[in-house]
Amino acid sequence: MTQVMEGARRQWRHITLQWAKLPHWFRRIVLPLAFLAFLIFYPEMFASTTNAYVPSMATMVVMAVFATMALGLNVVVGYCGLLDLGYVAFYAAGAYVAGWFATLQFAPHSFHFGAVAVLPVLPGYHVNVWLLMLIAGLFALGIGVIIGLPTLRLRGDYLAIVTLGFGEIIPQAVNNGDSWFGHNITNGPNGLTPIDSLGFGNTLHGWFAFLPANYRVEVHVQNYYYWSGLAMLGVTLFCCIRLRDSRLGRAWVAIREDEIAAAAMGIPLMRVKTLSYAIGAFFGGVAGCFFAIYKSSTFPSDFSLNISIFVLCMVILGGMGNVWGVMLGGAVLAYLNYQGLGAVGNSLKLDVSTYSYAIFGAIIVIMMLLRPEGLIPESRRKAEFEEAMEPEPEVIPV
């Protein structure tokens, strides 16, 4: 077993060295642009495929959503080094913003603000769904600040336990939200549905015919949701890269490496940690809002603790602190969970979903043995692991 692991490490090291030998401009410009073009034209290339292992458009939408959530959690865990086990709370916050302001929940009251593909006589609150995604992110950010201020003074396991508690509180709160202060706020276990569809409205559709007025009436509705999810992921990626290279990002890394030394150098720990928690919550809220609009519904059962653990596994698998690795980890685990394992089970005539948690656990254990720094590690973490794996020099007694 040890020889197999060592051989796998050598093979991976060889692949890494070959990648490093490629020209800088090819690695930094040509390959990313080629991959971006592949993602944009993916629906056209695989629209008619019948291969069960090729991700469907519905699976691609889910992969974009979870990759966005993984990038948001990476700000907290990968950049700042804070262990957050309650990330599902921000996902739920964003989803319920969509449920409150794009459904009939608060009928007979009627309020419309820039809503697309919604009849003016329809009761309830109906806000423009694109604006709603920003509002959802800001709402989740506010919740992140409220949760973070009293809890981020804790460290390590204590912080993980407190965030775990908040992650458990939120689903129970929305499950019993049909009687908050005598009012039906979340509709309890029945959830909120249907949620208004994405779209650009008749005006923009008239100016630019390629922008659909209402996604729901389009023949290739999944394609439009996929492209929208891809745009959301691209904006999140851009923001995460800019944050990483900013002064704030360097402060996060300093706290992650040595909190005491960072405080001694004048970094305001609480303010910087809270910003990390709030920014990560923002992206989780946007992803939750988009996913709720895509599904046209939101239910308390959608926000179990497993979601937080699942997203954390994506960050660990991909490589904490590295945005490209985190996106890869998010896409791989989301694909396996929503399509890959089912395709394998159908081929083997087995109900693989019964063993899904065991399979995911085995994947994480194997990764920790063979490549503990992740698929695409951050340079600092990679150097730390390589240094730790080097044998100590033998001391010859004089």
C-alpha cells in the first residue's frame, strides 16, 4: 500500500513538473481562454449527447452554483483560516429572499418593482430578479456580520462548534417560520413556490433579440440558466482574485498563518475576520438566491447540515486558498453527487446513491493520503507540505 501511494505521488509530481515547463503565456492566457470558450459553447457541443457520463445542462447549472458557494467559503476557510461549519445559513438566507420578493407569499398585498414576465395584477411582492440576487447577497452579508461579531473572538474548534450551531438553527427557524410573531413568514415546511423566473423583459428583448424576455418560456431554458450561472461564477471568481491580491487579502493570509504575529503587526483582528465572514456570506447568499430561482422553489429541507459539510469538502479537495482548485473541487463533487454516481450505478446495476456518503468519505481519505494539499494547492500550502514531507537530515554524533 505504501509503495502504491509513493508511486502515485511520483506520478503526480511528474505531471506537475511537465505543467511547469509549459510557456508562461500559454499557461496564463491561452489555456484559460480556450477553457472559457469550451464552457461558453458547451451547450452547443453536447446538446444532443446521450452519454450518461457527460454532465447534462441541469447538472452544469448545479456545478456552477456549488462552485460559487465553494469560492465564497474559500474566502473564510482558505484565505482567513476560519473553520466555518454553518455556511448553509447564508445559502438559506439568499434562497428565502427570492422566496419573499418573487412569489405570492404576501398576497393580497401587491408590490412590483422592475419585475419581468410578471403580470401587473399578480398579488405578492415581485422585485426584479437580477436586483434580487444583489439584495440576497447583501442580506446574507448582514447576517454574516450579526453572526460573526459575537463568535469570531473564538478560535479553532470552538469557532467551528458555534458556526455549526448557527447552521443547525437556521433550518429549524425557517421550518417553524409559519408562525413567527403570529405571521406566516416562511410558510413552514411547505416552502415558498413558485418563484419568478429569470429574464430580461420585453424591452431589452426587443433591443437585443438574443436576450430572452422570460427564461421559462424558452425551448432551451436550461442553457440560459447555465450561461447565467456561468456569469455568476465568473464575477465571483474575479472578485475573489482581486480580494486575494488586495491589502485585505494579505491581512487574511497573515491571520491564517499566525494570528498572534498578525495582531502584533497592527492588523485589527475582529474587523478583518468579520469582513472575511461577511464577504463569504455575500457569495453564499447570491448562489442561494440564484439556485432558488432556478428551482422555482425553496424548502427548509434544502438547508441541512450536509450542505455545509459538502461545500467544505469541495474547498479541501480542490485546495484551500487556491481559487482554481476550489472551483475544480466544487465542480467535481457536485457532478458526482448529482449525476456521476448515478451513471456509475446504472452501468453496474447498483443503487450507488445508498453508498454516496461512504464514497465521498473514501475520496477525501484517499486525497488526504495521496495529496493532502488538494488538487491544485496554493503555493504557500504546497511549500509547507513539501517541507513537512522531506526527511530530516541525519545527525552524525561527533
